[in-house]
Amino acid sequence: MRTTFNRRLSVITVVLLLVGLVLLVRLASFQFNFDINTYWKNTNRYVQVGDEAPSRGLILDRNGEMLAGNTTEYRVGLSPVYITDKEGAAQKLAQVLNLDEAAIYKAVTSKDSYVQLTSALISAETARKVDELGIFGVRLDPEPKRIYPQGSLAAHVIGFVGWDGTERRGYVGVEGDYNDDLAGQKLITEESSIPFDANANTRPPPGRTIMLTIDRRLQYIAETELQKAISDYKAEKGTIIIMDPRTGEILAMASFPNFDPNTYTTADPKSLKNPAISDEYEPGSVFKIVTAALALQDGGIDPNTWTYLDKSVYMLGGAPIQNWDRAGHGTQTFAQILIRSWNVGTTTLSVEVLGLRKFYDGLKRFGVGQATGIDMEGEASGTLKEPGISLYWSESELGTNSFGQGLTVTPLQMLVYGNIIANKGQMMQPHIRLATIDGNRVIRAEPIPVRSPISPEVADTIRDIMIRVVNEGEGDKAQVRGYTIAGKTGTAQRQCNECGGYDPYYNNVSFLGLVPGDEPRVSILIQMEKVPDYASQTAAVVFSELAQRLVVVMNIPTDAERAVLKAQGGQTDQIEFR
């Protein structure tokens, strides 16, 4: 019996020895295979709550070309206590990072638990080289970086991403207006506090991708033509906008000076805002299309029979109003007011045909003094002083407002007014988003009708007169071979602070054009500031050169081709981009 007991005791002893041996082996494994990451991942100690930002959504043009994307850069840090070969680590890191070896040695011999090695971010390629060194205790923290592969192209439309003190967010343009969609939702996670532990098992879903109405090719054409025009005509700045008047889509929106969103911190802060939607200026004679349309809509006149006496001076509120040539021209027709751009003519319409209340009510129907509501951050509303409401309104402004002086608009607002005429009296909401892509879902932005300030008949009449402006009037330099063009010039005096009033030497010039003029598929606004010449000699020329390139890219048929299509019963309003 004692023998049996001793035998059992021996077995138990052997088992205990074996268990002890296993424990010693495991302990040795922890002692000599110093994989601190594995250790802490297999324990629940020192757990903290953190949040992880998702990858920001892309911004694409209407054809899927990337305008804004993401890359990853890295911040280098280390925990000195875990680095055994300190001299070797300092030497290797100095070579890869191109840093002073002595400074790195000071970091690796520090008594601190964690040292950030460099404040500057390193590229993914450099981070790979650091990782290949195999130095235990070195930490690479990924930092998302927004990139703009097209450089300055469409910079004012896109905007940029910056740091607001607590997080990265979009500023101005699409980055600003659609920041919540692009940024996505942060993921709250639990992660180890050990400096070089990375819990990458769960990633937050990326932000939504925004596809724009912009066509990169048209944007490039607009920007190159604008820069050439500013150089040729010695302008201070300028804007070109191209739209589809039927849908409100922005096909291109260019302004100069511009900036590169990749390096926005080095840009002039004034260049970061989008002049196309934020600059307010007096539009001048291009605004006469609004006054003329209101006269037909609310004034009860027949454009085919109505005439007026064009005097050399029209006195209103004690102020003289004159034509651009300082002359009177006798009996003139309704159409000649736009064709020859007579200030006395539009003053006659606003004062004698419409009257104060109808004129200002009509301007508000067109949206003068009201922001368009475009889906871009930073839009201004323009200014309109109203009688009985605005403190500084004077009677003479009933006349000067009729030809675009004494009120201000943004370039986008002015083009929206032209779109009403192009689109048979229907105002469409201007927009920059074509679609939102959320995973496998594509959410298209549908065209939104706003209101109809004028009837289709009035719109067609004004548009037909705008064709005559180009064919026989002040806009003749806007002609494009093979195409009917409708348009209106605008030369406005510019406010000059140093002059104490209007600038006697320089003008703000613009041209609003429709292609084709009789069946508008595209509307274009050319606007330049501080130009020493008239719009008919500058902005109209820029329009022509731009439109010649645009009709090729957009595959817009010539007048002759459209005539053949109509004869064959085909559609002429379906434009396919090449």
C-alpha cells in the first residue's frame, strides 16, 4: 500500500515538475523574446478610449477625374527605454531621415518615456525605409494628408483642408460646404496606450465622395483663356463661369489670381476666397437685359412698335444721365436700347415704362441683392438699395440701377440672370454637386427650378435681341464662325477709394454670352476688373476665343449641322461631350 502511495506521489511530482518546466519556458519566452506589442495585445491593462478619423471622401469632376484625394505621411517618435543599441540606432536613423546624428542620439538616450523625433512629416517611402531598419522602440504614426493632383486647377471651387485647432476640416468651396459628407464619422475605439501599439483591426468607413458638375477640360480651357486675357488686357483680376442654363450646373468656374491648395499656407490670404461667388461689383450695361425683360413683362409695351426719344441728357433727381458716347440719338426702338447699349434708353424704361415700384419688385424677382444659394461656402448676396427702405437711396438711382450702376452683383448672380433669359424665363438653382457616392449608393443632384421671373415669350424676345447685339451691335467681336451667338457687353465704372469716387481711367468689363444663341445649351460670363478699355474690345474677344474651344470639347453642332438634324427630325438639344 505504501508502495502504491509512493508510486502515485512520484507521478504527481513528475507532473508538477513538467508543469513547472513549461511555466519556466513561457517565462523565458517573455524574458528573452521581448515582443512587448504581443504582450500588451494579450492583456487588458492600460486601455484608453480614443477616436479615429475616417479617410476623407474624394472630390471628382463629372467624368470621374480626381480633383482631391488622400495620401498618408508619418510622424516619427521613439521610446528610448526599448532601444538597446543607441549609437547604432542614432546613426541609422540620421542617414534615413537626413537629420543630425547627435540630435538623434540625444533623443534615444533621453530619460523620457516617449520622444517625438521630428515635427515634420515624412513620406510613405521614407517611413518604409525607417521600418526596414528594424529598430525596436521606433514608432511611426500615420497622418492623413489631403492632396490635389491637379494643382491650382479649380482651386477656388474645391477649397482646401486645414487644421482648426482641434481637427482637420474643409474651408471654402466644396471642401467647406460638404465638409460633413467628406469627413465621415469618427470611430470610437479602445486601443493600447503602449507607444508603438497600433490597433488596426477596425477602421472607420471613409467619407462620402462628391462628384462635381465641373468638367476638368472646360475648367482648363477657362483658366488658360482667363490668364491670357488678364495678361493681354492688363487687368487686375478676372472670372470666367460656364454653366448649363437648363439645369443650373456649373461646368467651369475660374478666377485669377488663384492658389494651389496643396500649399495654401503660403498663398496670399486674399486669393483663397472664390471671387466668382464672393466678389461684389457694379455690372454695368450687361445688366440692361434685366431691365429690358422687366419692361416687357410688367410695362405692357410692344417691343415691335414702342419707341422713345433718346436725348443727350436725361435729368433725374437733379443728376444728369448720359449715354456712353455723351450724345443723343433721336427716335430709337426698344431693340436699339440693347443693340447700341443706350443708358438713356434703359432709364426711360425704368422711370417712364415701369415706375419705381414695378422696377424694384422686378429686380427682387430676378434675385438682385439675394444670394443664389449655391452649394459652396463663402457666397455673397450683392447689394440693392430700395426706396423707402435703404437710408441712402436717391431718385437718380432709379435710372442708374437700370444700366447696372449703384447696385452690385457677384459674377455668378449675373450669369444666373442671363440663364433666366436662356431658359425661357425659368430660374434654375445653380449647383456644383452632380452626385454623392456613399459606398455603393449614388445619389444624384436633380435640377431644381426656383421660379419664373418672366414669361417664355419675353425671354425669347430678349434673347433674339441679344443675337442682334452680336451680329450688328456692340458685341460683334464675340462672334464664332458657324454658330449663332447671343450676348451683351458690360462696361462699368469702378469704385476707386483713392479717387474718392469712380475711377476716370479704368473700367470693369464683362460679356454674357449664350451658345448657340437661338437654342442655348451653354451660358458664359467673362468678367475682368480694372481694364483700360471697353468690354466690346476686351471681354467680347475673350468670349469668342473661349467659345471656339468649348464647342469642340462639348461637341455642339454648328448652325448648318443643326439645320440638317432638324430636317431629318432629329434632336438638336442633346449635347454629348467628346
